[in-house]
Amino acid sequence: MRTEVVRRPLAAAGILALALMATACGGGDPEVETEKTAVVAATEAPEFASPTLQAIRQRGRLNCGVHQGLVGFAYTDNRGEWRGFDADFCRALAAAVLGDANAVRFVPLSSSQRFDALRGGRVDVLWRATSWTMAREVVEGVRFAGINYYDGQGFLVRRSLDLASASELNGARVCVQRETTSELNVADFFRARGIEYRAVVAANEEAARTAYAREDCDALSADISALAAARTLMSNPEQHAILPEVISKEPLGPAVQRGDEAWTSIVRWTLNALIMAEELGVTGENAAQLAEDSRDPQVRRLLGVEGDLGTSMGLSKDWARNAVEATGNYGEIFNRNIGPDSSLDLARGLNAQWNARPGGLIYALPIR
């Protein structure tokens, strides 16, 4: 393989020399030479410029679309402050692009509003427990910048029903949220198994949860993380159980408007920086010290001590350090909002680092 790599430049150099000799001998065609110049120019890397980033800097804040209220992911506390897993990623992105984690405006959106808000420029990024699907990229006109949570859909039922499996829900009423992948997945699940059911379709997550609490339905179906959040809000959480079946794959992540590839990259690499920070042991507390003391090239590149990766995206050299110091690394964000330090107490599971024991699917792309 090494020999092949070496020979290709030599072959290209030989072809170039022959072309120059032909031109020198009067055999060059001016039109052909012009076309060659145009081809060479077309192969140069385009300028990395983001209209979205420019607009954010002009207004002085990031507009981040979030859930209207989902415990653990995006919700307001008693002081009216936005908290949660997704909310923290919004703050990390604001810190990366503006140097200020508080320079973010949270825009609560329903499932039916989210893509219109993104396409219309009302929000710069949608960080709203949204599943990455083919239809959403092809039909809705959005781009996903990565995955920050691997989820799956399930069923929440009352323990009094004494159900052990979703296959026992024959003839059941199932509450589900309108215009979501959850509504489609439920239909697919029962249709594939020839099980009769009746969908009780609600306008939003809160309405579906309320209908279930009123016993308007026998089961509530949504992403398992959302079901765990819904259970904590029940008057008697211990009387409800999540059935063992996971009926879908729900890769959740940030979405941006189609057409600004540079902005997509900025969001993608900010997410990856937080994931990489956990892998390398960089935390919100030790980032500053590691920037001074670490001899690990990966840590030094991540924190902007070496290289110019930040400036190549139009950001500061310490863009990733700003993000980590603002919210902590991926693991810190997870533990604080939905993991062992939260009321949800969700296990890392598929969202563990790839090199953890047991390993998960969280894997940072190389930052170099």
C-alpha cells in the first residue's frame, strides 16, 4: 500500500510534465487550457462560512428549540430556569460559538411545530429529543448533526393489569402522541403481530400522559426515556411498570436547517467534543488545569492548546474547552440530568462510551 501511495504523485507529476512540454511546443489549445484551469479551481476546498453562525453573532445569542416540558431533558425549574439533558447541550453550544453558556434563548416547541420553526429560522438548532430518520432528512428538509442519546420505544402500563409483555395488549387502548414516530411505531408493532388495538391520539406528551393517568387508555407508548419521565410525575409511580419490549430504534440528536453545511459541522463537532472529553477524562472542573499541564496530544488539541481546529471553523481556539467548562463532559451532563444523580436514574446502557465495561454506542469522531 505504501508503494502505491508513493507512485501516484509521481505518475501525476509525469503527466503534468508531458502536458507542459506539449504546450511549450505549440500544441496547446487555449480553450482546453482554460477548462483545465477551471477544473483545478473547482477541486479547491470551499470556504468554511456559516450564515447561521453570522446571524447568531449579530443577535448575540443562540436560539435553541427544546421540548415544551420533559423531565430530565428540557423543563423549567421553580425559578423558571431551563434544565435538562437537551438544555445543557444548548448551553454548551452557546459557550462554544459565543463564549457564553447563558447566551441562549430556549424556544419550547411541540412535535408539530419543531420542523417548521427550524425551516423558518425561528431556531438555529433543534435539540428536542428528536429521532433521526430518513424521512425527516429527505422530506422535512433538515439535517442531523449527530446522536446524543440512543433510545427506543416501549409501553408504560399499570401493574394492576398484571401484564408481562406487550403482546398481551390485544384489544387495548394505547395513548400515543400525534405526529411522532411513536404513533407510527405503535401501528407497525400491532399490525406486524396481528394484534387488535385502539389508538388514543393526544396533541402532545403532556396530554397523552394526562389521558393515561385518567385511565382513558390502558397503556402509554413513547420513547422509554419519556416513559421513565412520565412515571415520576404520576401520583403513585410504583404502581406503573415499563414492559420489557423495545419496539423501535430511536437515535435522538440535534437537527439543523438544510443548506448550511458549515453550521451542521459546528454543531456536530461541539457534540463530539463533549463526548471526547469524557473519553479523555476532561471535566468541567479540571479542563483549565489540563490545558496547562497535560502532555497528551489529544487533550491538548481538544482544549485548543495545540492546532487551529477552532479557528478553522470560525470559532476561538478554546471553543471546546468553553463548552466543557460550561456544562461538563457528556458523562457529567448525562449523570446530572437523567442518570444516577437525577430522579430518572437511567442506566447508561447503549449510551455508555464505546470503551466502557460494558460498552455502549457513544463514540467520538477523531478531533485532529
